[in-house]
Amino acid sequence: MNIYKLEKDIHVFCKAAKSFPGGVLEAHQSLHRLVSFSPQRQYYGISWMDKNGDIIYKAAAAELTPGELSKHNLETFTIRKGDYIYIDIKNFMENVPAIGPAFTQLKSDERIDPQGAAVEWYLNETDVRCMIRIV
């Protein structure tokens, strides 16, 4: 598997999905209404399983300048630095169903951080990197 080294923590501002997977698109749309689009801004999808086995999903964006997103009263989350295994999906909007199997494959790796989250990193408008932190 491919490994990407995230050199520093990434602090993001999030909009939670009301449900998974049904509420994912709405969470991203709601976030994009609040956060101005910029090709320089990093966008993410972050998910993990809660104690009841339900998937929690958050659409997220990083600030371009300190303090610019704090005015929206959004939740915050920190994507922790470290090594991540990943699978890139090209033209993801034409193949959204490929995201689930990519994470299934990643989760089968014995090295994944049990306290980690699944991260979708939207590299640009067409490509997404599905990644999970390893220990």
C-alpha cells in the first residue's frame, strides 16, 4: 500500500452529516455555503465509528488565514500528523461508489491506528485520497 507522511497536524472546521451515508452530500453542501471556495483551500471528509457502531461523518475545510472560519461556529477537528496508508481515486464524482471499497481495503491493514479516523482528502476538484493513519 502507498504511504503518505503528514508532516504536521491539520486543524479543520467541520459540518457534521445528519446520517451516513445519506447525509454526506448535504454536509458538504452546507459547509461550502459557509466557506468560500478556493483552489488553495484543503477540503476533507472525516469519519469514524462511535461506541454504538454508527458512522460519524464530518465535511471539513482548513483555513487559508488564521481565524477566517472561526466566525461560523463550526466544530473543529485535528487530523493528526503521521504516516497514512492511502488509495487515490481519480475522477471520484464519476465513481463515488469506489470510496467505500477503498476504505474497506485500507481498514484491513493490521497497522491502522485504532484511535484514528478515515480521511477523504479532496486533492482537487476531481481526485480524492482515501487514507487512514497507521501506527
